[in-house]
Amino acid sequence: MNSKLIYPFSLAKRMYSGVGNKVQAQKYVLTKYFQGEPKRTDFQIVKEELPELKEGEILAEAEYLSVDPYMRAYMIGYKLPADMIGGQVAKIIASRNKKYDVGKYVTGSFGWRTHTIVNPDGNQTGMLPITLLPDLGSYPVSLALGVLGMPGNTAYFGLKEICQPKPGETIVITGAAGAVGSHVGQIGKSLGCRVVGFAGTDDKCQYLEKELGFDRAFNYKTVNIRAALKEGCPKKVDCYFDNVGGEISSTIMNYMNKYGRVAVCGSISSYNDVNVPKVSILQPAIVFKELKVEGFLVNRWTDRWDEGINANLNWLREGKLKYQEKVYHGFENMVDALVGMLRGENTGKAVVKVK
Ligand SMILES: NC(=O)c1ccc[n+]([C@@H]2O[C@H](COP(=O)([O-])OP(=O)(O)OC[C@H]3O[C@@H](n4cnc5c(N)ncnc54)[C@H](OP(=O)(O)O)[C@@H]3O)[C@@H](O)[C@H]2O)c1
């Protein structure tokens, strides 16, 4: 595929246009490493003429693009200029693959781009396996980026496999009102646990308690964390699902029971930091409480991907899993959406409706 930089971000107007039989895609290329919050000027939008489809390939048009915290953290590992990474839900608009009919939807790690040619049977790379969406009935296809996609599977496998909670135990979740955290809490309740969350606004905490059935939720920006733990976790903490890292995680891990389990999912509290933060030492708590602390990446369970999706779909249909989405609009607003999510504008999953 040939691509060349043709115009800066602000001039990006058209989504795509057909040229003869060929399709022109647009994609985001990162040209400057992030410093602090991502900026529009860190990117250029590039137009790319796509070739004819080969046997086995499909042409997919993005309908929803995902903005996720890992995008802020991962790009440092890429040589610039680099195509921006990310998951999307796309509609198949042309196909030379009998298993992938025109009109169906796929998810894949296609990046921030409007159109993609891919052979779904070929080697798969990226966070998200290329998956043909099952019929979601009246549910929006965007859920394939949230409760029925990568964050949903992060919650499902991270909690069940790493924390291994037992009924009656207490689970604490940070980043509790986000895509992964709000889902973890609901699975925890289904498993018969006490669930306590920390989130960044009083409204989010109300939502967690009143709508999602969390036993307690605290605004980490306004409470004393140790006092909140004492109030919310009378039997202390058995499982900690860590989405944020930093000092709050040290405080929680010091409040755990012997043989507690910590699923280290992410550390969003530091993703925009220029300097690496220092936190209170954790090793004494880990040693004396004999904690099991395990980091994980959700693609560890790629071979069990459908198990997680189907379990979450069943919970959704049974009314045991609720969701919210923060929907941003317009391909040209991808960076604002990414920054908005990092700032905490979202409750539940942040997605961008492409047009
Ligand atoms: N290991 C894996 O395979 C895997 C997969 C997916 C996600 N993750 C990780 O899971 C975590 C949550 O991801 P997500 O997709 O569900 O995102 P999310 O929670 O939907 O969105 C990010 C949230 O982070 C919170 N936040 C921002 N700055 C913060 C800070 N300084 N301290 C505490 N919270 C802060 C904001 O909520 P507030 O208003 O509450 O601050 C914001 O809404 C991230 O760390 C991500 O990297 C890991």
C-alpha cells in the first residue's frame, strides 16, 4: 500500500471518496511522540488509495472507532511516523471471502482509519482478533468495542482468572466507572462478592451504587482513601482489580487480607505523566500478607476469546450486565475523544461514531 502525507489535520474534510473502482481511505499517522496529553498537532491525516481486493480479502468501512488508555501508553514503542493503533467495528462493503458477507460487521485492530482491506484468515496482529460479529439484535454494534469486546474480555478473564474471587469475598476496583472497571464490578456481584469501587466524580459513584449494584463507591478525588476502605470494606480486601496504579494502589494493597490477589490491569494515573511517579513501597505488604500480584494482557486469552464474548452477551441478555457509552462524533474528532477519555469524561466505554 502506498501512502503519502497530503494535508495537515485541520484540512481534513472528506471521509473518503471512490476513485473508479478504488477506494480512498483516511488514516491518522502519529508524527510526534506525545508529551503530556495527546494533541491534534501530534498527528497528520493521510489519504491512502486502496488496491483491488485479492482472493480471501474483505474491504471494511469503519463505523465506530475505539479510544482506549493503552493508545496513550503504547505509541512510545513505535518508530515515527507510525499509523495510529486501535480497534474498530467496521461494515464489510466488499468481499472476496465466502465466510465474510457484504453487510456483516467485523471488529479488528485496524487502527484509526476509515477503510481497511484485510484477509481475516491471515496472520492476526494487534490487541483485537478479527471477529465476525454475531447478530446483536437491538444492541448497537459499538458494544463490540466495549462490553462485547476487548474491555469486556479484560474484565471477564482478568477477574475470573487472576483474582479468582470466591462468594463472600471483597473486591476493590479502581477506575471503577470506566469500561473495564464497571464491568468487573458487575461480574463480581454476579459471583456473590462485596464490590467497592473508586471513581473520579460523585455522579459516577452514584451510578455505580444505584444502577450497577456496587455495595459502595467513593470519589477518589475527595475522600481519604484509607478511611473509605475502612468504611467500605469491613472485612478488608481479598481481591484488588487495579486499573490506575500509583499511591491509591499502594494504600489498597496495604489494606488487603492474607493471600489476597491483585490483578494489575493498567496504571492510567501515570499515562500522561512526563516524569515517572514515585509511590510508597509495596514489598512489605506483598511479603507479610503473602499477596499474589499478577499483571496481565487480555490477549493472553485470544484462544478463548469467544468464551468471554458469549458469557458477556448472555449476562447482557439476562439483564445482569448494564452498560453506558460515551459516544463522540466524527473521524476528525478522534484526538478530542482520546483526551476526553483520559480526562475521565466517560462513564462506561468511550467510542467515536465515524460519521
Ligand atoms: N491489561 C489489559 O489487557 C488491559 C485491557 C484494557 C484496558 N486496560 C487498562 O485498564 C484500565 C481501564 O481501561 P478502560 O478502557 O476501562 O478505560 P476507562 O476506565 O473507560 O477510561 C479511563 C478512565 O480512567 C480514569 N482516570 C483518568 N486519569 C486517572 C487518574 N489519574 N487516576 C485514576 N483514574 C484516572 C478516568 O475516570 P475517573 O473519572 O474515574 O478518573 C477515565 O474515565 C487502563 O489502565 C487500561 O490501560 C488493560
